[in-house]
Amino acid sequence: MKAIIPSAGLGTRFLPVTKAQPKEMLPVLDKPIMQYVIEEAAAAGIDQILLVTGRGKRAIEDHFDRSVELEQNLRDKGSAYLESVRQVSDLAQLYYVRQKSPLGLGHAVHCGAAFTDSEPFFVLLGDIVVPRCDILPKLQAVYEQTGASVIAVERVDDEHLSRYGIIGAQPVAELEAAAQAPCYRVNALVEKPSPDVAPSNLAIMGRYLLTPHLMELLDCTKPGAGGEIQLTDALLALLDAEPLYAVEVEPESSFDTGNVLSWLEANITLALRDERYAGELRELLAVLMSAGSESTNGK
Ligand code: G1P
């Protein structure tokens, strides 16, 4: 199957670090964010991936290309890093297209219309990391049962509703066994609602498996929230023609790396799960926390 990864965003929440480098290339531990996303797609058997990029994103292409000189250098030194450098360029067949104007997520996805043609396709947002790669298989399982579009959602607190696309939905118990998670049939969608109009607290979390009709709808989707062409609005239009399902995933399965604090949280959480770093980091955090409590005690 194919996937589209929109990655044209300017990374303004990370300025100045993103002035001359793509936010998708910021590290989480020892890998750039985008490598986690591509590895997740590859783990789900997706072998053709379109990255929708923009100006200033060349470093992404370079990272997933062969680096013959570097490989030779590592080979000559007998370096243990050779294998990890080599395998990055073999993860999947990557294609690139530029979104020439920042017209919104829906517009970015529509830049892949010729790539997906008349096939169903995944969309993976380029700033969400799913380290255990356990969400796309759930979407696939529901798609196999229904032949319909499926999106991943997670529960968020009321004060965060206006950061997300929020769905209204009815539980569908028959699909839970396949997805091994609560499943819903979607009956409403609102992009970035205020809490008083949000239809639930189930938020779209950046993983979609979509039918070709969605691409046709994007072609005529008008600008919505924030003056941008929204993928959520095309999904709302899809409800008139086809069913749309949602799989509820655990908040711990994904990390939004799109702002400094959540990026930091992703780094610390993943380091604590990684035996290379966990022991020493735990000790370091304990020292820092006790130093912090001493200084807040005025010592
Ligand atoms: C996008 C989508 C939104 C979704 C969110 C997940 O918003 O438009 O529906 O909930 O990603 O992170 P963005 O974060 O690009 O503003």
C-alpha cells in the first residue's frame, strides 16, 4: 500500500531551531523524527511513500538517500554505525512532491492525488511518533472488515480540544475484536472546536487510512478553520457518501513532537524505555529533581 506524509510545515513552534532545518529532522534520541514515521510505515508493509515537502526540506531527502562517502568511511573504520546508516536508505521507496503554498493539511494531502490514483492510502502526520508501530495495523484490521476509511483517535482533556480535529461517534462493538481497541462509526467532525461545540473528547491523532473518494472530495474542499483547506472538512463531506470509522488508541501510544515540551517528553519517555539510557537517565533525573526541590525550598 501507499502512504502520504505531509511535511511541508514551517515549524514555527520550534523557531529559531527550525530556521534553517526541517522540524521533521529534529532528533528524538538518536534518530530524526521523520525516521520514526517512515519506520512505522515500513513496519505496516507500506512500501511506497510520498513526502509532501516544501522549501528548506532538502535535509529530509538527504537523510533517506544513500551516503556513499560516509558508508565507505565507516566501512574503512570498521564502525558499528555502518549498518544503521545503511538501512535508513532501504526502508521504503520514497517519492517527493512540493506543496508550493501553505494552504493547509487537506491541500498538502491533495498534492498526492496523482500518486495514490484510485487506490486507498494512508496518511501519517510527520510530527507524530508512534514508537511501538501499533496503530496502523489496527486501522488496517478495520479497513479489511469494512472496506471504509478509518482514522485513529484518542481521548483528550477539555482544555486541549481546540488543538485537534474532534469527532462525534457511535461505538461499534463488532469491530473491537479485529482492532483490539474501541471502535466507532463517525457521525460528526469539527476541526479545532471550542469545548462548548466539540461533539466529544475523541481527537484525531494523525493516522488515517482513506478511500480514493476522499481525494476527490479534497479537490473541492473550501478553506475552513484558520483559513486553511482542512483534511477534517473533507472527512466530514465523506460522511454523506461513505461510512467512516475510528479506532481509539491509548494516549501513551503516540507522541506529538510538534512543540518543545511534548518533544522533550518524547525524548525522556523513550530514553526511559531504552536500556541504553534508562539506568543513567533515571539517576540523573533523580539528582535534578532533588536539586530542583532544594532550590524551590530556598536552599
Ligand atoms: C492536524 C489535523 C487535526 C489533528 C491533528 C493531530 O492539525 O488537522 O485534525 O487532530 O493534526 O495532531 P495540526 O496539528 O496540523 O494543526
